[in-house]
Amino acid sequence: MEQKKIIKRLKEIEIEFRKNNPDVIGYTLFNIVNRRFVTMKENGFGMPIYTDNLEIAYFEDTKFPALISRELLPEPDKFDIAVVPLIKNPLFGLSVKSGYLDRHNRRFAQ
């Protein structure tokens, strides 16, 4: 019962975020240490594969499945993964919403 309430609340938060940010079309996983996007394909050793190309990176429509996918990653990697929103830019195509990667830069500036 408690789990259903949590899932319902997460969906409400997602709907509220979508109302405030109508340009967000989905979410991707971003490694803040390597500064690369995650594909959910695995190599032969069970480690995730990273890419610089956002078009082939892992993509989810809502934030909740992206958070679940982050938890499925191996132990050393999942702590360095951030879920970032994506927008459809008419000039550059698919891109990360401005400001979301900047907040992770502050961690390394010190």
C-alpha cells in the first residue's frame, strides 16, 4: 500500500514538472565524472557503455523509469549518474536543457 502511494506521488510530481517545463520531452542518464551519456547496452564484462552522441544515449519519456534504470547500473557507476531532462531544440536537435549540466560542473570546480 505504501509503495502505491509513493508511485502515485512521483507521478504527481512528474505531471507538475511537465506543466512548468512543457519543452522537456524526456530524460537521459549522464555520468558527471566522465562527462558522457549512458547507453543501457553492456559490454562483455557487465559494465555500461558511454557515448558522446546524445542520439544513441538511453532515453526515457518520464523521470521515474530513468531513476529505476540508474539503480540497475553496477555499483561504482550508479553513484556518478545524474538524470537530466532533454529538450528538442529546432537549431541543434535533441539537447540537454540548459543549466542542468552546469550544476554538476560546480562539484569539480573546487
